[in-house]
Amino acid sequence: MARVSLFQEKWAEAKQYSNKVISEGPYALEGDFLNIWNVNNHNGVESILEAQSSSVQDKSLGSMLPTLSGARGEDKKYFPSNDAADVLDGWGWCMPTSDLENAYLSENDVVRRRSTITKWGEAAYGDEVLNPTHKFSLNDNKSGRICRKYYIPIATRRALDKKDGHLPLNIPLIRLAEMYLTRAEASYHVGGDALADINIIRARVKLDPKTGLAGPTLLKQIYKERRLELAFEGLRLYDIRREKDPNTGKPVIEGLMGPNGTFVQYNLNSTDPYETTNLRESQDKGINFNPAKNLLWPIPQLEIDLSGGLITQNPGY
């Protein structure tokens, strides 16, 4: 209800429900941010709801996300052991961008950056001994980066005879940190100490508290904390659709996409050595975004016909 209320801009309800979870629920923030995605910490103290998994070898009960987002083109020669048991070789989908990495760097956010992104050749955070230079095929990776949150440690890989469909990593769907960020955003609109909530989240990852923020600057910081905290947890696209730029009142996505969008322009002018050399994917994704049309999907013609004319097509289709 806290999440639904936030997305419906029912600020008082969003604050009420998120506060109820924080104050009455049996949850606590993990002391170590990385431990949220630990294969040995299923349903940890921060988890409110997570998709379950199992490595039982005679049934396919594992999570697919580590395969989907895993590094494509892993090879045993890249690992100190030179052992094929250490190789997972994922599909390389949904890779982190340099733009996201820069957002972490702008806050000197080392813990969340390394827990979210592993750049080609860097040690896998928390698995530095067995994977000190995580390498994969750069020809099959647009950004030279992979998502660390869904990474399977080498020791777990070695313990599995079957990997595909058997990876034991639960996927958090709702966790306590989101409730703090929901309460912060709701407090911005209806009153309350929004700074205190985002500083609780920042303290967990050893960042200094923010002070003296108010107005549009505070709201933008709340948006940024959501991005840094919840990256690759399924909310970013929906957030930029619903969030309003406090300076223009328009959805945040309008400032990011389209021919003059900051994200599109960033990619077109990027100097990142990985993203600018692998051009099998275009650099101008999102350039054709039109807010008069693309904030809505088209309505299927069949549904329009079945309504007997009561339903009309969305603009632009």
C-alpha cells in the first residue's frame, strides 16, 4: 500500500503506510548493503517480500536473473583457478551504464557503486579472492559493466553441478530501505523530516548526512537516493515516469528522453571507452521519445472494437 499510494501521489497515505511498516514491522536494515543479495542470506532482516529460489539439482527452482544479467563470454582462463567450474557465462542483458556509475561517483558512494556495478577487470565486490579481475567478452557487452546485485559468487558456482535454472539467489521485491525512501518523499509533500530518512539510508553505506536541503534541491536528492539505492530492482522506469521535475512540473522522463533529453545527449556525447567502442547497439536510444504520445501505450484495436466505440485510441497512434 505504501508503494501504491506513492505512485498514485496519495502522499498522506504513502507516509502512513510506510511509517507503519518501519515502526511496526519486524524488519531492520542490513548492516552490510551487499548482504541483501547474499546467496546465504535468503529472506534476511531487511526483506519484506522476495522471490524464492533453490539450488536443488533435480528441479529447476533457481533464479534466472543471475543468468540474464550475468556476464556473457566468461572463460576459465579469466579466473585464477583456470577451472571451468568457476564459469557461469550469463546472457549479458540489462547492463549498467556509465551514466549510472557517474551518479554513484558524484556522491563518492563506493559501497553502493561496487555492490551494484562491476566494471570489466575489477574485482567482484565481496568475492575479491576468487574473482580478483572479473573479465568477460567486451564484444558482447555494451557498457563493459555487469550488475553486481545478481552476481553468483565463485564458491557457490563450484558447488553446483547444474547452473542454468538452479542458481540459489532470492530476488528482493520489497525491502525496508524502500519504505524509508517512500516516507521521505511523502514527507516532502505533506511535512516531516525527509532528510532524516534519506540520511538513515546514507549512513548504512558510510556516506555523510545531507544537511540544509529544502525545496526542489531536497526533492531531487530524494529521487537520486532512490536511484542509487534501488538500481536494478525494477522501479527505475516507473519512477522516472511518475516523478515530477520540481522546476518544470513535468515527468522526469521528459527531461531524460527525446532529442534534447539529458540522458540521450549524454550517450551521444559520451567519452566512455567501453560504450563508445561497442556500437552494435545504438547510442541514441530514446531520441524519438515524444511526451505527447509515448507516456501511454496504444490501446489494442480489438478492445476498441469490442467496446462499441466507448474506448477511443490514445493520442498519436
